Amino acid sequence: MHKGRSEELMSKIWKTYFLFFLLLTAVSCSVIDEDLSDCPKEEAQAQVNYELRLVTNMTTELQTQLTTQTDIQLASSLKQHLDDIFTDYAHDVDLSFYDTVGDSTRLQHDEHIMDANQASYELNLPMRHYMHLATANILDNELVTLENDEHCHKSQLHQIESDTISSHTTGLFTARQPMEVLEGVNQNFNVHLYMANCAATLVIDPQGHNTDGLQVFTTGFATRFNICDSTYVFPAKRPIVRTNRVEIADHGDEVGFCSVTFPSPEPRSTRTVIETEEPFIANPDEEALWEIRVYVPHENGTKDEYVLGIKEPIRAGQFKIIRVKMGENGEIISENPEVGVSVTLDWKPGGEYNPEL
């Protein structure tokens, strides 16, 4: 009998300790600002649907700026040249889910080869509020990388740093969206990705002049893009961007020089803002916002530099055509009042910008 009572007493003591342990665990997991890493977290299955939304004026710009039969042939060549830029097709996507408090640390990271206009992914996410950032078409763009993406508010598309660079090789898309994942509920989230870079083309009518050796560069654009707040970073010294020459397939006279970059700054003047649903209409600034630089060689070995200052901004998703003609001595002539032209005859390399010719 004594032994039976002893065992019964010990059993009650162990039950008491066990209940106390459970109570302590429950209390510790409910205390605010404590380390909850050992506490159970409810997970819910979230289906996230991704779709690229290509908002661009490319068709309109081609139809309004290139109207003659020769122009239409050049338009076809430009469209083909920019097929990988103005596209609603995503090759790769990078998906990050961040905490919304503290230093906005990334809590989950997924990478997929999408190869489509839209796709859905099922993710198991612990219940909480998230800020979600997504990027597309980074892998094949050697000029731009995703950096500082361990923290939401530092995540950037970062262009390589150099005095002279080539054009972007893919159309870059991004998205940002807050998400609240609820306990035990299967949810659907729709995420739309929009374009972050743009393209400009200088179309030259040579009027019978030889365009061999002609070199064209652009400059004045952003070098970084803050994904979370959708803002661009403009350094004091902006790189020179090489253009790609685009000619008509059957060797027509007109020639285009195309660059793909981040956007230009917005106008800083106090002119009235245009109220419109068209995202690419803007009042010009008082000063040039970005530049096209044309280097015209001569038979005596000299070069002339023509700097075209464009007062209208170029925005994400936009395609802009600037048209000029060549004069009797190879001079670059613009008839657009929003494009100023300055010339340096017998130009020599040097100065603040020194393109690698």
C-alpha cells in the first residue's frame, strides 16, 4: 500500500509540472516583443497570380513619327530590334516577402523561370502582414542587377557603374504590394508588374550624305531604381550610353540609333501639369532633361560633336523618337522646338563626359 501511494503521489507531481510547463509555453508565446522563434506559427496556402502589364506608347510613337513608306520600313526594323524590350513576356521572376516592422527583413524568397505573360505560384506563408516585391527579366540583363534585396526599403535595380555603358538588353518589370496572410485561410493575390526602363531612338535623314562612321550616344538617365517606393536615383555624373544602329532591311537612306536605359528626370519647372490618362504626355522643362550626342567624322580626320538637349522627359515604358536631318556639311539639324542643338567643331575628347569612341 505504501508503495502504491508513493507512485500515485509522484504521478500527481509530474502532472502538475507538465501542466505548469504548458502554461509557461503559452504565456511566453503571447508576450509582445519576445523571441517567438520557438513558438508554433499557423501557415496558410496563398496562391499568388503574376501578370506583366506592358504600358507603352510604342505603337503610337511609330505611327505618328514614322509615316512615309521609307519610315514604315524603318519602323518595322525598330520594332524587331526592340522585341525583347517592349514585351509582356517574363523569362525569370524574383519574389521576396518582407516583414513590415523593424528593418523590413526578408522572410521568404522564391525564384522561378516563368517564360510566360502570366503565372500562378502556390506559397505556404506564415500568417502575418508582408510587403511583397517582385522583379522580372533580370537574369539576361548584363547591365542591371538586383541588389540589397535582403531588406525591403533598400532593394534596388542597380545599373553597372562605368563612364560609358551599353544599352539594357531586356525590358525590366517590377511590382510592390502589401499582403495580409490570414490564419487557416487559402487566399488569392493578384500582382501586376510594370516596366521600369525605356528606349529612345535618334532617326537621321542623311539626305544623300554618307553615315558611315557616325556615332551616337545618349546620357542624363537614372542609374538605380528603388523598388519599394518606385523612385529613381540620378547621380551627379551620369554615364554615357552607347546606341545600337538600326537600318532598314532593304538599305533605305534613313538610319536609327537606339538606346535602352532607365528614365530621365521629370521637369523641374512650375508649368501647369497636364491632366490626362496618357502617362507619357508631359510639359517640357525650361532646360534639357537628357541628351543625345552625335559625332560626325570628316574625310580630313576631324570630328564634330552635336549635342541635342531634349526638354521633354522620357518615362518608364516609353519609346521616344527624335528626328533630325543632315545638312550639306554633315551638320545635324533639328526642326523640333523642344530639342536644342549645340555644336563643337573639330571636337577633341575631354571634358566632364568622355565617351569611349
